[in-house]
Amino acid sequence: MGYWVYLARCGNNTIYTGATTDLLRRVREHNRGTTGGHGAKYTASHLPVSLAQAWEVGTWSDALRLEHAIKKSARTEKDQLIKQPEQIYRLAERRKLTFLISDVSQDLLKQTEEV
């Protein structure tokens, strides 16, 4: 099972940061405006939502730690992470996160566009 941290662009051009075990399901949930009681009230009122970038980590704990680090980042840094996803390693280094982070495949990002 993969653990994912993602950036989603909302309909009002804001950026939402989240963590999940299933990116495709999560994007669908965001766009339905229903999340099964798992938060993201924000995205429900800022539809549509599109996946902008994602990274895979090894554990749920790692996902939550990386999500927190991204959430604490400025908007300009989040925009940079979308444009240059490899910048996640610099962010992780600054926040002293030592676990493995893998870039998402472009194929998976394209699949979420079809959701």
C-alpha cells in the first residue's frame, strides 16, 4: 500500500495539501464534495479540484509529517513544488525529514485528470 502526500488545485486557484492511501479515490471524493467524514470541507466549497502534484512515502506517519511540512510552506513554495516536484527533497532536508520520498509518475497524474 502506498502513502501519498498531494497538492490539489481548487476551482478558485488555491492549493490544498492532503495525505491519502489512494490518490484516484481521493480526487473523486474531493470533486463529489463528500469525503466520508475525512475532512476537506474546504475543497467541497471550492470545486473543481485537480491533482497538481504528489509524492509517495513509506508509512502513514511519514505522510503526515510531510503533509505538515508542506502546509507550513508559503504559497510561492507550494507553486514551486508543483512546477519542480524534485524541490520536495530540499523542503524535507530543511525540515529534517529523513525518510524516502518518491515522485509520482506523470501517468498517475494524467489518470486523475480523467476522474
